[in-house]
Amino acid sequence: MNLAEGLRKHDDGVVRCFWATDDALYRRYHDEEWGIPVRSDTRLFEKLCLEGFQSGLSWLTILRKRESFRAAFSGFAIEHVAEFGPADVERLLTDSGIVRHRGKIEAAINNARAARELVQKEGSLADYVWRFLPPESERPRTMDYAALRTLGTTAASNRLSRDLKQRGFRFVGPTTAYAFMQAMGLVNDHIVGCPARATVDAAQRALHHRVVAV
């Protein structure tokens, strides 16, 4: 079997994007989560926070700690995290299950407060985020390995990053914003030939039709 550049056939016989390692947890994330569109405010907020915590680290490191993060941050319920205070910061700094970085912890709490204000103004975090869905004219004609390598940031991620910063969010640079868009399904960056690409395409079409119908 000749695989296109950027694809790997794993020992379970499944072809995946090159970045999906042999770690079972990472494989499931690639197959079942990455790129599937999300409209849950809690999950969107969680991902924004975890992308911030990932800065300087691998996503697999964060993924392995995700359940501990959820326990430490009240399931990433925006209203709850927005009420965290100095005592919570100190508590979190002693929690070995998460990334104990004061700046990132304080940024997550700050971002919960910014998200709470955003929801009050915009109705939901999901309604706001999905306004940054990039037009087809800004997307590669074919998602192959060469195209993916050029997409560290995009015009859409720059717009999202800039607007989030104006609303008081921290740790939301253009690169972080684009990784967030990839994971939450605003774009489908599975390489052509990866079976997960079709799954994401179908989920995006279903979401689009549901939103239009509403």
C-alpha cells in the first residue's frame, strides 16, 4: 500500500494522519475528537484553556492530564471557574495532576471571567466562535501534507486571536487560535486519505444543516 505523504498505517491496520502517535490515547483523540465540530460552551472553553496550558509542551502531555485538569477546574464550567480566587490559584499550584504554572492558571481564571462576559453579550461562546468559520476562499484546495505545513496560522485564526485579546482573553495568540479551530471542527485538517477526514466532513455538514434549520 502506497501512502500519501503525511499519512501512516499503524499496527492496528488503520491509516491516520502522521501526527497520531502509537499512543492509544492519542490515536483515540485523532480518530474520535480532533476536527469533530463542537458547540458546547463548556468544551470550547476547556479547549481554549488547555491550548494555553499546552504552550511549550506537547498535546499528548496535556491529553494525559485532561481528566485531572477537569477535576481541578470544576469541569471547566465557565461560571464556576470565573469565581476562582487567590486560594484556588494556590490550590492549583499544589496539584501535581495538572501543569503547575502560575501564569497559565491565572490566565485560565481570567479567561473564564472574559468568557462569562462574552456569553452575556453574545448569547453563547459557541455562537461567537462559529462566527469565525473561515470562508472556502481562505482554505487550501486540497488538504495534503504540504498544505498542512503552511497552516500554523491563518487569516481566520488571526481574526479570532485579535478579537479574543480585545475581549480580555490571554494565551490566545494566532497559533493557539488555529490549533483550537482545528480541534473544535471549524476546519477539517485531516489529510486526504485519512479515514477520519470523511467522518469530520459528515459531522460538519450535519452541524451546518442543523444550524441553518434552526
